[in-house]
Amino acid sequence: MIKINKYEYLERICNMRKLTTRQSKIVQEINTHQSLTGKELSILLNCSVRTIQNEIMAINRSHKIIESSNKGYTLNTSAYEAIYQSSKYPQKDNEALKILLFSNSSIHIYDLADQLYVSITTLEKHLKTYQDILKEYSLSIIRNKGYLHIEGNEIYKRQLIKNLIINETQGSFINIESFSPYFDNIELSKTKSFLEKIIHDHDYSIDRVYANTLTVSLSVALYRMQTHHYIDSEIIYQCTKDSIEYKIATKILEYYKEKYQLTPTKNDIQYISSLIIGQIKPNDTVTNPIDSLLDTDFIQNIHNILKSAFRHYMLDIDFSDNIYSFSMHVDGLIKRSKAMQPAYNYAVRSLKSDHPFIYEVAVYIANNIKKAYNIQINDSEIGFICIYIGSLVENAIYRTQIYCFFLCENYHQVKQYLYNKLRKILPDTIQLIQGTFENLQNQSVDLVITTDNIVHLPIPVIEVSPFLTLADIDKINKVISNLTGLYTSMKASTLFFEFFQSDLFYICDDFQDKYEILDFLAKEMVHHKIADTNFPDSVKNREQLSSTCFSGKYAIPHAIELNANKTMVSVLISHKGIHWDQENIVNIVLMISVRREDRKRFIELYESMIQILENPYKLSRLTNVNSFDEFKTILLQQI
């Protein structure tokens, strides 16, 4: 597989003007999974196999990057990389909306259509799709004798512009210059350097994760002011004039006032201040210790929130060494939320699928912070909480270990070298033991790695060279992968017979949206006395905190509170799919109810289901089942 950031390459591949969004998604999925059949692609993209075949033919007419064999479709890496390197410009999604937002005056609909090389009919369709986006920002498109302009608060216009840019570039914050095409006369690298210098001059610093977002936000503000769009209303979150944010904002605007001939108002200073809120921290924690920056009661409240969350999931965690740094983070989060300037974290997508339980704990913590401080917390901020607590939670979770015995009788001079190298390359789920053949006979292990020829054993034996070559490592990885698959299948079988039943299995295509499904499945749980009457509301509240959709194809909704009468999984299959979030079409919904006494089992159940459904082969087959028995057979089938 090509080793590039999957969101960055989607951005680039979308930029190729001859590829549609669906075609670029086909490329994305093939690159992610390395090889996919037409059927698997049709499930992932919610279209027919014939459509996939036609789309791939269309892609290859312009860019011969997809190869076909009896195993499925793969990418021609050399052809793809050549295209990837040649892509330079941001994608053109929402182009009409951006033109209207960036325009200084009204634009006639015919002129806008000509500018975009589309018909009036096509343009009207685009304008209609913008209504929901604009509504989120209290904005609207106004028509007057064929002329169009966007009406609303300047603050919300800036927020929308920033979010469009960040979403289109998929948060490619590694290189700030990736945003340059949006700002013709603003040098982003210099803007970022100047911003960091001003912050440093005030004896503060900004984390790298926030620096590029703040640079983009500031650049949007500067661009708008250059085109004479100033803030004409009061900022909700007001900074005092002696606050560090206000002082930094004043210095920034003093410089750019001269550079771009701007006439910023006091509201503009407050706006720039609001961008900085929660993004910076003092350099000198000796002069400014954390306990002097944060109220003792606040730190205690955050301590109680963490303690409550870990107790809720039955996690024994000592977080005393982390409470101050986490409290600082939450303090910044609260300030960002009140200033309506949330942080952006595109790693949240991978965090959610790669570490689902840790993310779930982060959602629970975020919900308690939200209630305690009356704020809104988005997915990106939940992602940052996930990162903060990740190592603590991971170390507290018991996971099934694979026990591996290392036997090296004849190579004493390299034994320790090989042992140390194996420890480095083996995953955390492998418990490595070393010893003699006599020790091995008294050990209960799952596989043996050895440099010797040994007699046949009833467990896998991997013979490696004393140099541990790449071929040896490949052999080891394959055996571990097979063992992991076997254990996953065995675990799934145990969980299935314990938590799935036929009268909680449904096949239905009548639902219009996710909330109809959530309501139906939750009420069925109540009807079967699996959960009480509060369960449906708790499930909806959990969904509103952060979507329970994974990979855009399946969802695992559940309640915030783990206090059901019984731990069970309710299954709904929709062959045609249901709109879940924006463009996501979900075909499989697994609703989990968890009894309080089974809270530790929730980790096992939740992660096992995700691990199974992340397999595109199983996902594609499960989507088309027509009975509970067929669902069970495919779910438990070892790949």
C-alpha cells in the first residue's frame, strides 16, 4: 500500500479535475484495503457492481491507475504516485458557495453559472444543497432580480469560510502552504512565523497542533478585512484589555493595519482575541505554576470527572501525575468552546476506529464536562481528550495475550540479540518468553519461534535464521495474524451465543433516517424488558455527542449509561441503506445494551464487533443477509 496520509491523498486525488467524488472514493478505498472486489466496493460506496465497473473504466480512461485480476482491484502504485505528485490545487467542492462568500458584491446567477461552466439548472441544484450548510451558521442566500449574495453575521461568515477550507483540505496541517491557494495575497508561512513570534514575545507558546489552525483563522480574518468586511457586532466571549489574548491580538493588528492598510474596529481586536483563547500556554511554569493559573476547585472538579468516568467503566487508573496537564487542556477546551473556536483534529477518524473503547471513554468524559460547564464539545475536541487519556486507559485494559516461546539453543552468542529484536517487532498482544526445550515442555504457549530444527509440536513453530531477516519477520507476522484471526473468531463465537438472539434481528428498508432506527431498536429493547424506559433517550443523547457510525457503512449505537437489565445486541440490516451522517450510508446497525455488572464485557463486545465489521469482505456479505442464521454463519466465519 502506498504510504501516504489517507486524508491527504483523498484531497489530492479529488483535485484531479477529471475524477468525480465517487471515483476518488473508489481510489481511496482500494488504497486503504490494498485489494477489493467489485462487490466489496459496491457495498462500501452504496452502488451497484455495474456502476463500479463503469466508474473504474472511466478512471482508467484518464488515469490508468487501477488494475484488475481474479483477486479484485488493486492500484498501480507508480501511476498513482505520478498523479499524486502532480496535484497542487484544493478541490472544487462547494465552489459556488465559496465564490459568493469571497465576493465583495452581489453576483448575477448567469455570471456565476458562466464562471463555473455549469448550466443554470445545475447551479440551482448546488444552491439548494447549500441551504442546510448555511442554516447551521444562521446565513442565507438572498436573491434580488437575479443577483445573489450571502446575508448574515460577519463572524459566522468567517467561521463558515474557515470550516469549508479545513474540510476541503481534510485538515492537512502538516504543511501550512497546502492552504495557500485560498489566500492569493497572504503568505501563510510568514503569517504563521509572525504569529508564533508575537506569542513568544509575550512569554507564551502555542502547540503545533493549534498553530496551523490559528494561522488559517487569522488569514481568513485578514482576507475579509482587506476586502472591507469588518466585525460590526459584539463578540460573545469578551477578553479584558489586560488579558494576554487581547494584548497579542492588539500587536497582531497593529502590524497588519500598516501592512494591508486596514481599519480594524475594537470588535475586530476582540475577534482576534477570541481566536487565540485556549490556544496558548505560558512558557515559564515556575513563575506561573499551574495551580496559580487554575482554580483549585476547577482542578478538583476535573479530578472528579475523570474518577467518575474510570469508575463507570471499572478501570483502575492512577491519574494523579496527569491531572494538572489534563486540567490545563480542559480549561483551554472550555475557553475555545465559549469563544466558538473549537480545535481541529482530523486524527479523530482513525482514533475512533482504531481505539473504539478509549474513544468511548473520552465521549463519556466529554459529556460530563459539557454538562458541568454548559458548553458544546465537537468530535475533534473529543479526539484530543482521547489522546490525553489514551495511554492511561490502554494500560488498564486487559486484553487476550498470545504467548510466544523463543527457543535458541545453538546460537548462544546471538540469543540475547535476537530476543531483544523480537521484543521490538512483536505487537503488545504478544507475551514473549525465552528458555530451553525442557522449559518449553512445561509451558502453556501458543507458538514457538526458534533458530533450531525441533520435533513436531501441536502448536505453530516458526523457524528463523540467526539474523532475523525480513523474510523471517514476514513469516512471524503471518502466523500471528492467523492466530489473532482464530482467537477473534473464537471470541466472536462466545459473544454471539451469549449476546445475540433471533428475536432481536430485523431486516427493514422502511426507515428514513438514523433517529427512526434508534427509536425503533431502543423501544424494542424496552419491549423485551432488556432495558428500561430511559434507554431510548440515552441512546439518542449518546448519538448526539458523537456519531456511532464507523467507516461510513455500519453503526454501533448504545446508551451513555451502562445500566440495562441485560447485556444484548439488537441487529438491523437495511439492504438499501440509511442516511446516517452527511454522505454516510449505513447498512448494518448493532445496538448494544449493557448490564451494569457486564461493564468490563462491554470493552470486549464493542471492540470485537468493530474488528469483525472492519473486514470489507465480511461487511459486504453481512449487508446482504436475509436471515438470522445467515448472519450468524458469516459473522462467525473465520477469514
